[in-house]
Amino acid sequence: MKVLHVIPSIAPVRGGPTLAVIGMVKALRDSGVEAEIATTNDNGPNLLDVPFRQRIEYQQVPVWFFPRFSPNFHALREFAFSWELMIWLWQVIDQYDLLHVHAIFSYPSTVAMAIARLKQVPYIVRPLGQLCQWSLEQSACKKQIYLKLIEQANLNHSQGLHLTSKQEQQEVSRLSLNSPSFILPHGLFIPATIPNARQRLRQYLNVPADEPIIIFLSRLHPKKGLDYLIPALGKLTNYHFTFVIAGNGSPEYQSEVESLLVSHGIRDRTQFTGFVTGEIKDVLMQGADLFTLTSYSENFGIAVLEAFAAGLPVLVTPGVALADVVNEQRLGYVAELDVAAIAFFLKQALEHLQETKSMGDRARQLVSKRYTWDKVATNLIDIYTKITNTKPLLYVQ
């Protein structure tokens, strides 16, 4: 089976969607599916330095890169227009048994679906939470027009919507789209345990050996709820802790975060690591005491899954789709998107560090049972097979 995954960008700055599609394609190829990625050289405000119009190995998966139109105007740049990608798709799309399209409201995804319809190649769509209410409310007028004139037809002609949580499926169901949907979460490759991660992290941060460490590891973006988390941390004046922000974003938003830290009196208790990967990321996750993600909306929250795999308890808000799993399995705390509520659970975590650690142990066990990429790939191959055999894809969970 030959499957092409189309996504606007696989740059590290794009966060979870990049990790998910690369992990997915790796797992599919390990399971015998000839999976590839087609994308642009988007790298946020910059561009990836990669060869074009040829299949290359990128982060251990085969990728076709095409140049992104890069004007100074931010909105046009984010649309990821690529004339050469469109031409290539028109020429080769019928060489694939199936397309797996990631994202909507973006040129590569939109044109891939349109060409697949014209060429009668089956495709499924992973909308990346962009059909959830919070996302649709951002630039609402433009999105409603785009959805009605273009994307609704693309979605309705798909063989299925790949959603990653019950919460996302419930939100998408309000749009009355015609295509069936299935829930299939992201997976991950569980990192090796680092026995001295706690000690190494405190040495790396140059803080006392018994210092509690609270970590935020995600893309810096307004939807991540730092405007609630930072004021909540500012209320913990009688508690010792170091707050670590691991991630990056636009210079403008990073300045806003700096201002929040100063105004709430915790700038001297906060350390920025920037975007992290590899061993240092594993040390951060495995050596910390609490992972926090107080987002307005997350259709899944892959960073939360990474925290689970590291044995790290979490504090999330109901907008994070994995919040139900956190509650049901007792893997941490779920606080309303409210400063006082978040501060309350932060205090609970700091006052009961041993109990909090046992939550992390349960989380790691859950990932091994439910969220590894090999398990996800097995389910995905079954879905691909049904579609390519022209069997109806009913609502699957």
C-alpha cells in the first residue's frame, strides 16, 4: 500500500503536528506501508534549508519538499502557498492508493484534497483541531467564508475525518459534515528511562537538589493559556519552585510572556530553555515534578502524552482533550481555566509531591498499554485497508 501524507509544514517550530506526522509515518513504514510526506519548506517566519522536488530522508522518513511563497505579509506566508507542490500533486497523485491530509485552511492541504477529488483518489483528513470551536472563533469571518466556499466540500468528499479525541469529535459533530469520522489518538516512541534525570536537571538549571520544578513544554502561543498559568504561579509566594518554559514562539508573544512574568513577580524564578529536543528534552521531562498545560483548546495535546511517557504528572485545563484521561486514570490535576483554580492545584501538587509522583508512574504504564506508535499504526492500517477496499468507513472509536 502506498500512502502520501500531505501537511503544510514539518518544521520543529510547528510543534505537535510535526511530531505526530513524522512519528506516524515512521510507524507505518515499520509496519510495511510505503508512506511518504509531501510538504513545504515552511519554518515559521523562516525557511528550511532543504532540497526541493526530490524524495529525501528527513528525520528518518521520506519527504518531498517544495518551496513556500514567502512574502512579508504574515497571513499570506502562513497560508503556505506553493505552486510547485500543486503541479507535482497533479502529476503524481494517482500513483498513491490513499492520501492522508493533515490540517485545513492551508493551501497545501486544500489543494491536495481538491486534486484528489478530481483524480478520484481516496483521502482522509486530520483537521488538527481547526474545526473545534475555539479555533473557528479565531479570524472567524475569514474561516467561515473559506469553510463554506471551499473546505466544506473537500471535507464532505473525504472518506473519513481523522480525529484524535472524543472532545474533538463532539465539537466537529456540531458542524453537520457528511463524512464519517474515527477517533485515533497520537502515539509516541517511549524514551529510555534516565536514572539520574532529577539530579541532572537541577545541575543543568543550577538550582538546589531539592528544588521542585514545574515545567511548561510547548509552542509559545496565546492559546496555551500562559496568561492564566503565570498569574497562578505568582500567587505561590510561600512556596519554593523553579518554573521552566521550554519552547519558543513569535518575538512579539515571547515579549508578552516576559512582561507577564515580571508583573506577577516570578521572573527570577523562571528559566527559559527555548525549543528542546533529544536527551535534554528527556532530562527536562523526567527530572521535573509537574508538567503544566493550561490551554484554551487542544484537540489532543501531544506534549501531555510525552509527559505521561516520562512518568511526569500533569496539570491541565478542560480545553485539553486529554483532560478526561487525566481525571479518569488519576494522572494529575484538571483545573478550570481560572487563575484561582489553577493556583489551588499547583499548591496541591507542591504539598503532595510523593502522591504526585505515583500519578506519574501510572501515566507511564498507561502510555505503554494504549499510546505507542505501533498500536496506532496497526489501527490506522486497518482503516486504510477498509478505504482502499471501498468498504464503508463507519464512525469508529
